[in-house]
Amino acid sequence: MRNLILSHVPDTDKISLKIDENDVSLGLDSDIICGLIINELVTNSLKYAFQGDMEGEISIRIERIGEEEVEIRVGDNGVGMPDNFDIKNSDTLGLQIVTALAEQQLNGKVGLVCENGTQYRIRFKELMHATKE
């Protein structure tokens, strides 16, 4: 993630990154999809959340909810989204990809909270595959 910040923000001291993974271990299928989703959402924050010389924080949190569900939260304390923004009807390719990956690949749900910035919440059941013994 540090390299992603370096590629978008000239003064990296202005944007901090907080990662809270809570020792959640995912299977490879879920791990790859979650990595793509997180990468896209962090990129969006870097591009749009902090205008001009704004300072801010991007946070990533991954936690288990019960035994089977996982929730990913990616947020920032930037300028936020318009009041009428609907992620499911977004015109941007990146958010269409995030929604498709979350809903079609993870069979999950995408939520959006627009208070003190923007926070995306993706909740899904961990993909389980039978293994040969």
C-alpha cells in the first residue's frame, strides 16, 4: 500500500495509512478478490478524497463477524461523496468493478457510509472449498 500512496501523493507525510487486520486469515480465492477491492478503493481515496494540500487518513479494517462472515472497511476522512451518490448506479469503472467483485465473486454486499469522509463496507461469507485428504 505504501507504494500505491507514493505513486499518487507527492508529499506522503500528508496522507497516513491505518491498517487493522485483526489476524483474519482468508483463503486464496477470497484473498485475491479482497486485495483487488482494497486496491481500487484506496486508489479512489488517493485520487479524489484529499483536494489540494489536504491532510488525511485512509483506513483499512478487516474483521471476522461471527464464524463465517468477514467485513472489510476501507475509508478516508476526505471530502466525502455527494448526498445522492449510489454505489450500485455509479458511472465509474472502478466502483463498478468493486461492486461486481464483492457481489458476484464473494457473494457479498457493499455498503457506503458518508460521514466525516467516505467508508465502504464489504461483508461476505468466506469462500470455502472442499480439499482432498
